[in-house]
Amino acid sequence: MKNFSWKLALVFVVLVTAIIYILPSLKPNLWPHKQINLGLDLQGGMHLVLEVDTEKALESTIERISQEIREQLKRERIRHVAIDRVDGVKISIQIKEEDSNAKVQALLDDEFRDLRELSNRTVAGVKTILMDIPDSDRDQIERLAVDQALETIRNRIDQFGVSEPDIRRQGVNRILIQLPGIKDTQRAKDLIGKTALLEFKLVDDTQSLDSALKGSVPPGREILYQVDEDPETQRTTKQPFLLKKRTLLTGAYLTDARVQIDNQFNEPYVSINFDKKGARIFERVTGENVNKRLAIVLDNSVYSAPVIQEKIAGGQARITGRFTTEEARDLAIVLRAGALPAPVNVLEERTVGPSLGADSISKGLISMCIGGLLVVVFMVLYYKTAGLIADLALILNILLIGAGLAGFQATLTLPGIAGIILTIGMAVDANVIIFERIREEIALGRTPRASIDAGYDRATLTILDANVTTLIAAVVLFQFGTGPVKGFAVTLSLGVIASMFTALILSRIIFDYILMNRKVKTLSI
Amino acid sequence: MQFVKPDVNVNFIGKRKIAFIVSAVMITISIASLILHGGPRLGIDFQGGTLIQVKFAAPVEIDAIKSGLREIDLAKSSVQEFGDQGTNEYLIRTDGSVMTTEGFTTDLQKALASATGSELEMRRVEMVGPQVGQDLREKALFAMFFALLFITIYISGRFELKWMISGIMAAALIGAVYIFTLLNVSIPWLIIGALIVTLVLFWFLELKYAMGAIVALVHDVVITVGLFSIFDKEFTLAIIAALLTIIGYSLNDTIIVFDRIRENLRKYHKNPLEVILNRSINETLSRTLLTSLTTLFVIVTLFVMGGGIIHDFAFALIVGVAVGTYSSVFVASPILLAWQSKQRKK
């Protein structure tokens, strides 16, 4: 008797807790607790796995170092033949041996101690020093690049306005992004994936663009294009520019970028503000190059190349180009959030439109109801009153799975719904095992009381054993699965645990109650 | 109501030779189909590639879709109807991962709309790069392997109450796998190797129940995989989930029969093993059939009404449950007899 009330209390507590957890999902805002999370496959959205091209981050670091070396040598008037980035991540310095060997060596020892010398050869009076970055520094640079990319992407998504995005690092150089409910997936992807490296470079009008286009690009120069799309005909035109390779100013000095509307043409443009240092550089660059053209380059394509009319102080510039308001807005976002330290590649993408998600939910629910109904009716036909008890346990079971999902803040996915449906079929199993045992005991001529006791006693271990194996499979799935499959593992495990609880404790109480209140001669089973 | 009368006594064990032939034929067909198809047909999850599900507002011709795809250099993709009839939904698959270019989905939508003359909705886009595909493939195989490992340990410990031996088993298995990895064999062979090691160990350590259970579940998984191959269905992440569930279900069924066998062995220890096995199977027959029935109720509903995405998943479960029920009666228990003939020979 004491045992009975203890179990009753337990069931009561579990039931109340379950209802508290599940109510917000049925009727939003009724309770301060959270609703069941729906997976991307049910509510629509985008799942992206990006890879940060850390090799590129390394290359740009090397490029920067070689430029520093070049400038230092220039400042100290040390003569050199060439300084280049070779094989991607190595620096080669070539000097005429006799005149500046010692000075270069001293400079390298002094200012660039972190570089590692790989080889040192002298051919025909020219000495070539080959250097690279040591492995530990290399790891550091790569790690920083991923960290920074993560931070930048998070910034961009925050400014784009997505509710509850999930952005996290995966492995060494991957970033996992989940954007639930997002509709314009292409736009979001473009926004996230854009490197957004803003550079200011001078247009070289002193040399022939035509001969450069034919293949003889002068040293230290490069050809970049301006791509325009006519909004009416949708024809794209490409205009080439011959630019000096050296970057005068980058977007790193930006403090703000905003969309403005041009008064004259009524077209949107992006106005950018530099910080103090950037403003100083911009003032100097424009002052030194009056009447030359300054190209605004974003991710290696030219946006505009206006002629510098006069020295520009104050650190303000504008980026024009035939933008739609949306494009201008996105450009402002990526400029504000900053450039990615290295380009990112999309490794995996899964997008589900909201209508498909809604379809999946309704189809899943319909299958669940019909399948459930079949089982419920079958159990009553087969086991009569006992079947009703099993049905009650089944309904409570679904309630418990729902509450578990809400309580653990797990995510419900389409395979997850399939998992619930599967548990409906399997949940009655525990009851079937017990009922079959009880029938056997009755067939042996025992009283109802003795049959029920024996049935439960013998079935308990069997049920535990059988369910542990399913649980093992579910736990392994949870460990190795991703996204939707994980959702399946969660509902399956919840279902297994809930069905053990309902079969071994809840239905037992009901049987005990029936036996206690009336003097039962026969069992309806 | 009662489907199976309490005094039922079918001689299942007596028919074990027929069952053995049936199983052998099914497994041979499965393996033959796998070999003919050059292994299971992997979906984009495991192979990399792009899959696009589109829904048109009006009925369209597949050829029109293909001509639209040709315009944006996707001539090599396959187009196939998807889901229920009359919903105008199609699946487009390509091998390469083409998604990375800017504006891809917009271009695709425009090209398809102009080629078919119908409005359309891009309902689902999945792109998996070759690298991720390989990662997922390894992950899935490891999942199968670890499920097998843990279940092996649990069964040999729980059923024979030989936790020590099961510990040794686990150590030996992990050691064997370690040696295999040193030899640099690919993961499918690693799993097959581990499986053979497991079975050999079971045989010599006389872990009868564990042997029966594992043979039954391998039997079920192989036949399910084989049927997938025969129907030329794709392997996706969801199908791996289904296979692991089948493993769980198959064991569940087997364990319930085994539990009864252990109980009856204590009760009627003077009877020959064959009689006890038969008795146990018959006693649990009602439960075996009922549970399979209720489970089949729901998964057939899911198969019919759950929609295209869940279709193959439900199919795998139906096959698995059906075969799992058969194997717990006709495969798992007869294996226990194997040691009897071994002892007789001595």
C-alpha cells in the first residue's frame, strides 16, 4: 500500500511537470517556458558549412611582410634586386652580394626575427635568401583567421537580422551556420560569403591598357574589371582597368558605412567613414595624386574610379555603382562588419523552403494521428480493458516525449517525427509483453492478483534488456549523427525511456487500482 | 481476442534447414545485387553533389526542365518526379557541387521558369562538397561499428553473465581494429574485419547468445541493404538512422526470445535443447507477432502518407521490421544449437 502511494505521487509529479513543459508549445505565450524547437527541415531555413581558406590568410600575411621588408629596405636605402612571395607562402629576397649583404642580414635579424631562413644561395653574384613563417606562428595565424572569420560572420548575420541564428566553429577551420526561417537564402549566402576586402588603388594611365590586355602587363600592375548590369536589359558589361598593384588604403580603417540616396540621380550609394589614421592616409593619398584616378576595389572588382579633384580631408568617401537599395544595404553591412581575413568556401549547404517545412509537419502529424489511431483501436479490440490502459499509457507517452523535447530544448526534425511515430508502434510492446505474460499466468489458473504480480515481475527484466539495446543504438546515433538524424536519436531515446516508465509504473498503478477497489474475479485482458 | 492460441506448438526448430536455405538465398541475392551495382548507391550525403527540389505551379515536361538546365551548364544533371502524383514536384541532381557561385539559385529559377513557362518554387536545395561527403561516410560507418561494439559487449555480459569475458572481447576487438587501422584498410573492410573477429571470438569463447543475436542482426541489415540495392534506392543519412534502428529492433526481438529460453532452461533443464527452444519461441510467438504488427501499422502509415522525404526511410524500416521478426524466430535461436553439434563431435 505504501509502495502504491509512492508510485502514485511519482506519476503525478511526472505528469504535472510534463504538462508544464508542453503547454507553451500547444498554446504560445501561455507560460514563460520555451516552445519545442523545430529543426530547419520543419520550419525552413538554411544550414551552411563553410571552410575558411586559411592558406589564403597565410599568403596575405606573407604578402604584407614582404611589403614591409621592401619599405624598410627603401627607407634605409639598401639596394636590392627583388623581393617576392614565392610558392604561396615563402619570401625570396635577392640582393647583390657585395654591397648590401651585411645590412640586409642585420635588418632581418633585427626587425624580422620571427622569419625562418630556409636556404641561402649565391648564383653569379646574386644572393637569394628564401624564408618562411615557422610552423607554430603559422598555426597561430590560421587559428586567428578562423576566429576572426567567425566573429565577422556573426556580426554580419546580426546586422542582417535573423532570429536565433546558430553560428559555431566546427573542427579546425570550418564554420557551421544555421539560419532558421530565413527566406531569401541566396541573399544571405552572398552576404556571408563575401570576403568584402575593400581596397583603394591608383589607376595607371601612363601605360597602355591595350598592350596590357594583350598579355604584357607591366611589373607591379594588374588588370581588374568593373562589371555593370543594365537593370532593364540585364546585359552585363565588363570594363577593364590597369591598376597599380600596391594597395594605398583598405577597409580596415572603416568606422562606419551607411546607405545614402544620391540627390542628382536618385540612386543609392554607400558612404564610408574612416577612423583618424585612415583619414590621414586618405588625405595624403589624395593630396599626392590630384588629377589621377583612384579605383575603389571590392573583392578584386572595380566599383568606380573617379578622378581625384583635390586633397580630401575629413575621411569620408562614397562607393557608387548601380546598386539596388537591397544591394547597397548588404554592402554597407559587410563593410561595417569588416572583411573576412581569408575567403570562405561553402562545403555543405542545405536549404528548405518554408512551404516544404509546413508540408512536412502536416504530413508527419497526419501519419502520426492515423498510425496512432490504428494502434489504439487494435489494442482495445485485442486486450479490451487492458488495451484501454495501454492506450492511456501510449497517449501519456507522446505527451512525455513532447515535454522532454521542450524540457531539454532538443530539436524536433522530420526524422524526429518519424521517431515518435515509430515509438508509438514500439511503445505498446512493453505492455504487450506484460499482458501476454498475464494471460499465460491466467491460463495456468492463477487469480487475477497473482497473475498481474507474476506478469509484471517476470516481464520487467525482459523489458529493460530489450530497451537497453534500442537505447544503445539511439545514443550512438546521437553521437555520430548530424541535424535531422540527431533529432531522430533524441525522440527515439525519449520514447524508449517514456515507454518503460508508462508500462512499468503507470499501467501497473491502474491495474493495482482496479484490483484494490473491486473484488475482481476475472480480468478483462 | 487472440491470434495465437496458448497451446500453439509449431516446430520452428525442425524447419531450420528450410529457414537456413531461405536466408542464404536472400543474403546471396543481396550481396549479388550489391556487387552488380558496384556497392550501395550513395546519396549526395555520402558522395557529394547537389540536389534541388522544385515545385511547379502547372504540369511541365521533364524535357523542358532539362533544356532549362542546359542553359546554365547543368546538362549533366538528372531530373526525376518526386512525391505524390500531380504535385508537379521534381528532383534535380548533379554530381558536382555547383552551388558556390553567387546568384546561383536566382539564375536557376529564371532559367527553369523561362524554359517551362511555369512559375516555380525552390523548395529544397542540398549541396554537399566531396570532402564533407567523405566525412559523413566515415561518420556513418563509425556509428554502425560502435553500435555493434557496444551491443556486443552488453549482450555477452548481460546474457551469459560473463562480464569478464565480455571485457576481454571488447579489448580484443579494439585491439584488432587498431591493427586494421595500422594496416590502413578502408572503413568498410574494417567493419567486415571487426565483424569476423567478433564472430570467431564468440565461437571460441562460447558466447552463444551473443553470437545468435549478432548473426541475426547482421542478417537483417544485409538483407535490408540488399533490397535497397535491388530497388536502386539511395543511401542517405536518414537511411543510416533507419539501419541503426533496425539493429535496435532486431535485437529487441531476439532478446525477448532469448530471455524466455534462459528461463525455460532453468525450468526444464532435463529436456533437450531443441524442445526448449521450440517451446520458448512458441510461448513468445504471440508477443513477437503483435509487436511487429503494431509497429508495421505505424510505419506503413508513414510510408503511405509521410511524403517523399521520409518515404525511403519508412521503406527501410518496413523491410527491417519484417526481416527482424523472421530472424528472431528462424535465425537467432537455431544458432544456439550449433554448439550442441560441436560438443557431440568431441
